[in-house]
Amino acid sequence: MIKYIWLLFSIIFLSLAIFRFIISKKKIESFEFEGRIGEINGVKLGMKEFAESFNKYLVQHNSNNRKVNIAAAIGYLIASLTAIISFILSPNL
């Protein structure tokens, strides 16, 4: 009976690995600014420059999120394989 706990852990870790792989493909869309650039109280509003800078940040953020989620998925996959090996090697009690 205790042997089957490893099988349960393997299923849980495998489902978490699949979840992380799916999430790693999602991206935050780029910011599009369509409008006039004006001036308020002598300060120019540079929304175009802000949008460009913010989009660079989003590209970097998406890249980092993808790497982190893939690393987590690989870790869960290794944990799942370890649980399967433990299930196979455990004595029948």
C-alpha cells in the first residue's frame, strides 16, 4: 500500500511539469500606444519612448518567465521520474 504513494507523487509531479510547460508558452503582449504626444505644464509627454522602453522590458520579462517555467518543468519531470523509480524499487508491503 505504501508503495503506491510513490505512484501518486509521480502523477502529481508529472501534472505540475505539464502545467509549467504549458505556462512557459504564454507571453505578455506588447504595449501599443496610439495617440498624440502633448505637453503639460512645460513637460513633454514621451509616451512613444515609454512604450518602446516598456516593450523592451516585456520582451526581457517574457524571456525570463519562459526560462524559469521550463526549469521548473524539468525539475518536476525529474521528481516524477524519481518517484517512478522509487515505486519500482520499493518492496511490496
